[in-house]
Amino acid sequence: MKSFSYERADSPAAAAAAAARVPGAKFIGGGTNLLDLMKLQIETPAHLIDVNDLGLDEIESTDDGGLRIGAGVRNTDLAADPRVRNDYAVLTRALVSGASGQLRNQATTAGNLLQRTRCPYFYDTNQRCNKRRPGSGCGALAGVSRQHAIVGSSDACIATHPSDMAVALRCLDAKVSTVRSDGTRREIPIEAFHRLPGDTPEREHDLAADELITAVTLPPPVGGTQLYRKVRDRASYAFALVSVAAIVHRDGRAQVALGGVAHKPWRVETAERELARGGDARTTAAALLAGARPTRDNAYKVTLVERTLAAVLAQARESGS
Amino acid sequence: MERFDPERRRVLKATAVAGSAVASAHLLLQAEAATASANATRLDTAATPHHDVRLRVNGTEHELRIDPRMTLLDTLRERLHLTGAKKGCDQGQCGACTVIVDGRRIASCLTLAVMQQGHEITTIEGLGTPRNLHALQAAFVKHDGFQCGFCTPGQICSATAMLQEIASGIPSHVTADLTRPPRSSILEFRERMSGNLCRCGAYSNIQQAIAEVAGVDADEIV
């Protein structure tokens, strides 16, 4: 690891102020991805601000009946919360399908959103990677791209976002709350939180350097049958090749988001209209993946999305009847 | 069984540095000095401000001055000489470094020691002793839950906390009904232990050891 200085902040304002004060500072929550990347010197923060003492580890009901999840709530605690299990099952299902028991005990809500891609070309510092070293090229494009993105990718980057939690949050229309050192607060809809790679794959979100995530807010419960189906190379402890988060209502309406296929959780409104009109998995998957640019290695994901969606819709019909 | 003695281990290490199994006391001292100075050089050139930390490990408070880059794993092993937790991948993927912090299992390679002040850290050395084995340690011995043994401390720390997670109602990927507390089963154990890899492939015996302690039929069809 490169040398860094360390401090433990005691309030969100103090953490944001510290980030504004020290160039190259980063917040550290669980550390399960940041420390991993620091050991490889892919991340080289000059200063670490420990955000585990900010009092952001509560899950509270909001006035409109939704849930406000503190940024520091551990993945395990979020998945186990009775309100989440009962009213937002897609979120519990997504969380428990990710990582391992150890990592879920450490990983925070905000950290999960901010984790970096697991593209092997990003992780291997001998390889070209526009995300790790802008302008160096993309090793994955002409390399082994079996795990990579099929939609929303660019000539600069075909990496995927690895989070399961974020796919469920996209399905639930969550909002991300932040605060800056000058006290400015904002609420970012989850669909606008993660960026597509375009020409700047090194920028994965629009947060300012001194902007701290304080909470993620869920709307009031939406009901429906909530499912998360993750297809991966082994039954546990692996990233998604394709995942489908779905909230299916009896009247045919549904919210559907995909993981493992893009640089961000992938949700397409026209596909949901197609479903509401009585469309099947084939026509819905076609709408979800309109404009897809798979590589030779990952063209199978197009079929896998359709089949996984078909399985999810069948399961929803079964459990809804 | 002999009690683990960190002093003996240090002498063995120094002997290895000296390159002789019959090194004189003089050589040993030289070797220790050389090792110490090499370590000091490596840390000094980094010019990282050190931190005075208090760590509570297995019920004992330790005051240490550490480089903030020290992971909890490195601190346990290199500074406190608690070498039960192992460095396998050092990337949080293998589970060999699993320890229990405030009752929760974590990967000690993916947290900094400076972040763990004020917490109750339990390592395999704190779970049981050779004369008074923890129930899972005894079960691992009985069911031959290991071959080389490298992953075993992590497996046992993980299993200990894993059973507690089930008892406290935390669901897993294979919990069918999220509205009810999960029940111990082979299926649950297999899913929940996936963060601990065993290259010897002693999984079925590990599963039996855990099942016995949890009072679950190990032959249950999964």
C-alpha cells in the first residue's frame, strides 16, 4: 500500500470538511473493496477518513412510510431488517446473494454503491484500462470478455457494475442523500447515480470529492411479488453473469432491473410498458437490451437475460397465484 | 500438546535468516538485529505518521504504535504473534483470515487495525485452548475437518459466528421464507460457509463437524 494519513471523523460534517481539506482523501467504511484496491495500488488515497463513527448506522421509517437507510448500515443488517424482509424483499434477496457472510458483515450501504468494477483488466495493473489509467486503452475489448457488459458500453470501456444491492435499489426507485463540506445537501435518484462509461469510464458517479453519502431512502412499500434471481459460475460467492431484480404486480405491471450486463444497474421503461401490455420474456428482454453490443465472448448473455427473465416471471406467477 | 510459544517461533525465524540450524547465540543476535533493522528501514522510508492504538484481543488490551497501513490481520500476526488467523489471498476471497469482531465474523485482511479500536476482537486463540477445545474445534478433530489445516482457524471462527447468525435470525441466499427466522440445515451451512475456501477439499467433513455442533442430521439430503 502507498503511504496515507488516517483520521476518524465523528460527524458527517466533519468527514466532508476533512475531505475538502485534504486533496486525494477518501472515505473508508467497511473497506472491503477500497483496501483490496489499495494493496494493488489501483487506489492510492493520500488520506483516509474513517466514516464508521458518524452515527449513520440506523434504519428509520420516513414520514411517508418509506425507509431511510443510514449510509453506514452493514449489508447484513440491512438484509436482516424485518421491514426490509417484509416490504422490500427484492433488496434482502439481492443483498444475501452478494459476496460472503464475512464481507456482508463489513460492507456498508454507501460502500456497496461505490464499489468499483471487478473487470480483470481493471485489476491487473499490467493490462491496459481506461478506467484505471485514462487513455491507456481497453484490454477487455479485444481480450477475454465473457463477464463484461452487453448494453450501455462504449469503445472505451465494457466493464460492469458488480453490485447486487444497487440492482434492487434501482428496481425500488431509491434515492441517495449526500452532504458536502459547505453543508449543501442533495438527493440523487438511483437511476442518475451511476454513470455510463462513455469517454470517461474513470468517472463512475458525479459525487464531488467532499461529498459524503449519508443515506439511501426507499419509497413507501410497493407490494407485488419481489424476486432477485442471480446467475453465476458457481452457486455462491460469485459475481453475477446476469441478474434480474423484479417486482411483479397482479395486474401485470412490473419493475425490472438487470445486473451483470452494464456499467450500472440496467432498467428500461419501455420494457416495463411492454410487460404491462402482456409482453412475454422474449419481447421484454428485446426491449431491455435494445441497442446491445455484445462481444463474441459474452453474446450468450443476451439469451441468458431472456431465459432468466422468463424464469423470474414464471416464479412470480406461481407465487402470486 | 505443547502451548504455543511466540518466543520459540521468533528464534526459529531468526535461525532461518542466519541460514544455519546450529547458529551460535552471537549469530542469532545478529540475525535478529538485521531483521529488525530491515523492518525499521522499510517503515521509516514510508514517512507515514504512526498511530497509538489500543486493541482488545481475546479479552486482553494491547497498546501498540502502528503504521495505519497495517491490516488487522498483519497486526494480529506480526505484532501480537497471534498466528492462528492465516494470510491466504490477502484480498478477502479465501476466508483464512476470518476473525470475530463484536460477535460478527469478518475478513481481517480487509480492515485496518486503526479502524478496530474499541471493538472486541476474538481470534482462534481466544475460542479454545489445546486443553479446553471449543466445541467446533473438537468436532473438526473428530470429523477430520481438515488436511493441511491452513484454512482451519478461519473455518472455525467463521462457523462459530455463522451459527450465531442463524440463531439471531439473519437470512441467507437459501432461506426460502424471509418472513420467518432461518433454521439450521446443511443447505444453510453450505451457503453461509461459502466465504471459506479449503484447497484440500475437506468440505464434507467440515460440514459434518458443523452439523454435529448444531445438532443437525449431517446426512440430510441437500
